[in-house]
Amino acid sequence: MNKAVGSLARLALRYVPGMRPLGRALLSAVQAPNIEIPEIQPLLPIASVNNTVRFNLLLPSLEQKHLFGGASTALQFFEALTAGHTDARIVLTDTTSLGGIAQKVLSRWPATTQLDKDQPGRWLQVMGSGSKKASLALAVRRHDIFVSTIWWSAYKAKAVLSWQAQYFDRPVGPLLSLIQDYERGFYPWGSRYLLAQSTYHHAGALHAVINSQTLADYLQARGHQFSSTQVFEKGLNAALRKAAFKQPQLKKERVLLVYGRPTVERNAFALVVQLLRLWVQQLPQAKNWQIISLGEAHPDIDLGEGLQLRSLGKLSLEDYAQWLRRAAVGISLMVSPHPSYPPLEMAAFEIDVITLPFANKQMTEHPRWFAVKEPLPELLARQLTVSTQAFEVQSHHGPVQRTIDLAHPWLQQTEPFAFAPALAQRLMAQVTG
């Protein structure tokens, strides 16, 4: 939009003398630098007289469109960390809305907007990112413990902990950081890159809970050191696990599933589209396939030869499971040391997944993963052609039946946060000692 307005402004300046003042004004507006970083708007601590230990989870949002794997994992971890504790609080830092929040969350964490009042119990507080200072006021106790979930919540938490130390005349308290990706890699070298990097260290004790050994190894290789480190591996989502056990026999169809999130650079959506267009040219049978994009709603995309990448956006887990059952081949790219959940979910439902390695992440742990070492559209398209042609050959002999490996570790019902109670006790000892 800004580019189009800028072009019109330049045309007005060049060819329409009477429009030159308006052209200059428009050009100035579209060329104004973006100097705001709304993520780091600080919370405003208000002292509480309550000295009871309380755990606080800083989470940007619980709106349905934001509830991808990371937010759900953060909630699950916080439930495990605070099991048996009467005082705990989820603070939504970036939203003023409760719309779209799953009812099961609200049933366990009643919502309140009394942000400046310290209420004992287990609450969900909506802070928002508005301009009113009252909307950002947060009651802080001497013994509050903070859990961050993304770099800017860690940034906010560090500022609150600094205030807490100064106001209550105590050492800077510990920060528990839930790390689910290498977040400075989300940005080009610049302001947000530096701010994200700054949250990997803290004036007090910094305890890291890291999603996957692969990511933990990557952080260590880059020199990041923490006061303590706990690593967890997530298996299949409970709803998807239930669907797998209910019907382990699968009848596969000519369905190609794409994990499509155009607004998330590390999912390399443009690269996905390029490889699909090459594949359409390479495989005459491509016209027989449904090409479905799941994850984030976007306009359908022309792939050539009359084919489209059809977007279904973010589905319910029940609908998602149905597509997993049907699909024969999938594409899920992740430019990050974290393996991400979609390749795991697809492979668990016996989908051949085209994916990428990254640094120490090799993506060789499952026979249905096909990691293309050179991330070139031509090579990715070639692997997709091989996978889809193989299915075409299989389908000549009748319906393609596959069986879910119910014995695979991903499908076992394990507790990924068994360490949480001991970690909670350690944190409580640090803040009260």
C-alpha cells in the first residue's frame, strides 16, 4: 500500500504542478521511518502488601488465531509448574480482548481486569497494549516469580524484576524463561534482533526451559549459558493422539498438505510456492491432486496449469486430524533449530513430509521425513515429485493403505514436564531465602 501511494506521489510531483504540495505531503508520510517497537511497552508495577509467593506467566495473547503450538505448550507447562499452588496468574500482555479464547482455559483461569488490585487465587488478567497507563498497571509482590514465553515478555519481566528488587530492597529475583525457538533469528540484524538477544541473560538467576534437545544444543553452541537448564520433548497433541488410536488404519488420497504461514518468515512460504509451481510443471499427474494450505488464512494462490494452493487457514484439531488421515504427502519448512510440530504431526499420520534441516537439526528421526539438504526450489520440487510419483505407482494397485505406528515414542502419553514440581520448589526457595 505504501509503495503504491509513494508511486502516485512521485507522479504528482513530476507531471501535475497543481498537485505538488499534496504529492510532497504524501511522499513524506510514506517515507517516515518506523521507529516504534510496541512489543517493549513496559508494564507499570504497583507494590502489593501480600508477601505470598505467586507464579506469573507472561503470555502475549490467547486469541484463537494466535493459539499455535507455542502458546498451548506454555499453558501446559504453567499448569504443571503451578500444580498445587493456590496463587498463580496468567497475564496477557499484548491484547485487550478475550475473544476466541478456548472455554477450557477460562474455566480453569477466571478472567479479571482488576489489574491494579492484588487478588489471591488463580487468575487470568488482560493487560492489553493500549495507551492508558491504567491498562498496564500490574500489582507486584515481594515474592512474585515471573515466567516469560517470548523475548518481549522476557524483556518486560526483566524490567519488573528490576523494579521489584529496588522497591522491596532485595536481590534481583530469578526469571524462568520458556524458550521454544531461537528468537533473535526471527529478525534481520537490527533493533529487534538486539533486543531479543538481550533476553538470553539476566541480572538475577536465569532458568531456561527449552523445547527440544536440538534447540538446547544450538543455544549452547552459540555460547548462551543459564543458571539451570531443563529440556523437554513434546509428543503428539492429545487430541491428535486420541484420533490416531481411534482409527490407526488410514486410507490415503491424492492430497498434498502444506503448512502455510505467509506472515512467518521462518516457514519460508514464498519458497513453498516456488517449489509447488515447479512441481506442477514436472508432474503431469499433479492435476489429480488436492493442494491444501493449513495454518494461516491467505488468498488461494495460482500454481499454473489450472491448479491452486487452496487455503483453509487454521482448523480445529478435529478437522485437522481428518486432513492428516487423508493426505499422502506434506510440505513443512522451518528455518530454525526447532523441528516444529507440523512435520511431527504429519509423519505420525504416515504422511511423507518434505522438510529442511537446519544447523544441528538433521530431520532424520522418522522414516517419513525427507529433509532436502540444499534449500533450493528445484531440489525441493524434485523430492516432491519423487514422493508424489511413488504414491501414484502405489495407487495403481488399488487404494493406498497405511497404518499408524502406535508404538512410536511420539504417540506415547508421557509427561514432558515431570521436572516442573522440583523446579517450582527451587524458585520458591530462591525468592524467599
